Amino acid sequence: CDYFTTLKKEIDDRLIGKNPDTKRAVLVFFESKKQLIEFYESSNFVEMKRDAIVMTEENINEEKEYLIKRATTSGQVGLFTRAFGRGTDFVCCGQVVGANGGIHVIQTFLFEELSEEVQIKGRTARQGDSGSYSLVLCDKLLEQFLITKVDIDNARSIGNFYPLLHSKRTEFFKAQYAESKQYVEYAANEHKLGDRLIVVLKKNDAITVKKMLCDRNKGAEEKKLSQTIILMDGTASMTHLLQKTKNTVCTMFERISTILKENGESPNNFEIQFVVYRNYNAPEDMLLKISPWESNFMETIVACYGWGNEAIEIGLAHVNQEAEKGDVSQVILIGDAPANTRQETILFSESTYYEDELMRLKQRKIPVHAIYINDQAKKNFTDIAVITNGRYEKLDINSPQGSSQ
């Protein structure tokens, strides 16, 4: 791919130092073993593959020590996972590399915290040695920080690319901290419930234990007031939005439960299924993730994959399959990108198109309430809602009123 071509060129350029007849050492750091192996196995790296050093956390200690020493020799290229960017002493023992500009470090991803980036830069100049550093980033991987291609092009044109990265990273870290704090409160309440269960177990209070377990694990009762499928975008661009969105959805259904109780109905008289869609660059088992039907849920979903538009059509097709089994009352669609175009879907052997799936839902009188997180998805999500007689709104997940929408 173009990114690997750019990365390989950066390695080639940085191997050449002050003296063209001798070479430097280049250390390349990847966010994960998967990304490292993808580059290592790519056609771009074939000519260097035989002599390159590859280090992940799986290497044994004795092997690590040998490879770390070898990594700083003249002409050597080393591929490392992020763990080796912190606390690893890449000491330049030979005079050739030191006299030729020292070790060069290439960072292929953006750290969430500046402190880690400072650490990885430090691999270039251990114990007073000279060295250099560069960033080679894939624009798609920057989506998790809400950095768009337009942002990147604008930053390059005015020459302030790194300030943009740092600003977005800082915003991301603050948002993650706030969401982690909110989740800690949720976990603390769960912990208290667990402590209470242990106490009654020790007292051999079988009646209370049975009631607590039944309340906790009770499914929907035979009388169903509502059966809702929540379709949520789980691609990389949703990374720092996903937990906020899940928190908002949980708050929304907690309020529904309260309303049902106030009206003399059981809070278990509604069912929820949580469905996460991505796009066709994801492995088959990651394209669509589905929770079981239940009244209480909090699935662990990691945002990943995705490119441009997303595979909403796969999620809608799943809704139609569920509708054939039983009554689906409504669909809540939450995302930040439009559905794939028909041209994009026909590239795959088994394809469907979102408008075709919507017409089936319309015939079944199942409304899709489309909630878009940014304006990129506004037109498409509006059309989806209108076709199925659903509602459409923009969700401000940073607002306390988000769950009231």
C-alpha cells in the first residue's frame, strides 16, 4: 500500500548518513505486533527482510539482549513493538554509526500520551550519543483522534502538522480520562453489588441470594412491550466516542426501566440487542458483532478497522433476519459515517445494499431512528430515517442532554 511504500522510503533515506559510503542504524516502532508483521511480510520490505531484526514481547530474554545489541550496528534495520520504546537501552557501541549521525528512530503511530513519545525519542540518543527521529503516520489510523484528511492537508500547507497532532492527542486523553472516570463509578457500583452477594452467601441466606441472582440475570418476560436493536458504528474513527455512546445508550434504557416501573410494568418487558458493524477491511468475525437478546447489557467492544463509508447494510440485513424470527419494534442507528454506496458493496462476493434492506424494513413497518455523531453522516442518516418513518437527530455525546434525545 502507499503507506508501506512511504515507510520503506523513509527507512532507505535514513540509513544514509553524513558519509554516503557507510550506513546508520534505523529502529522502527509499531503500535502492535499485527501492524509490524503486516509491514514485515509486505512486498515493500522483501529486500530487507532477510537481515532485519524483528522484536516483539514474545522474544525470550537471551534473544532480546543479543538483538538489542545488534540493532545499533551499521546498516541494521530493526522492527519493534511499542513496548521496546520505553526503558530499552539501544546503546551505539560502534564508532561507524555514531560518526555517521547516530541511530535513527521511526515512530509509525501516535501515542495517546506525550510522556511515551518522549521515551521513544530517547531511544535515539542513549547515554549522550547523537541520533535523530521522525514520524511516519497512516492517515486512517489518525481517525481515532478525530483527525480528518482535510485537517492533515491544511496543517501541511501551513507547516504546523505536529501541533495539530499534539492538540488532538491532548483532547483525546482528556476525553478518555473523563470516560474512564465515569466507567469507574459504574464498576464501583457493580463491586458493591458483588460484595453484598458475598455477604448473603456467607450467611446462607438462600432466599436473598436467589432473588439477587434472578434480578441480575432475568431475561425479558413473556409479555414484551418493546424489542429494540441498536446498530452502532464500531470502526476506528469511533474509538474515543464509543464508550461515551455506550454510556449514553445505557442511561437511556435505565430511564426507560424507571418509567416502566412507575407505570406498574416490569422493567424486563423490553429486550435490547447491541449490534456493532465495521467495514469490509475487517476480518469476517469482526465485521458484525452481536450481543444476545437481554434487558441489561455492557458488551466490551473495541473500535477498529473501517475506511470511508461503513457497512451499515450488513447491520440492516441482520435486523431483517431477526425480524423473520420475531417482532422487532424499532432500530436505533448510531454512527459517524454514511452507508456504503452500491458500487462499494458489489466489490464483494456476497453483497447487499442499504436501500434494499431499508425497503424490507419499511414493509415490516420497523422504523430506523438514525442518530448521527457528525455532519458527514447527516444526509445519509436523514434519508435512512425518512424511508422507514423513523426519527433523525444529531447526538451531542458531550452533552448531559444526549441521552434525553
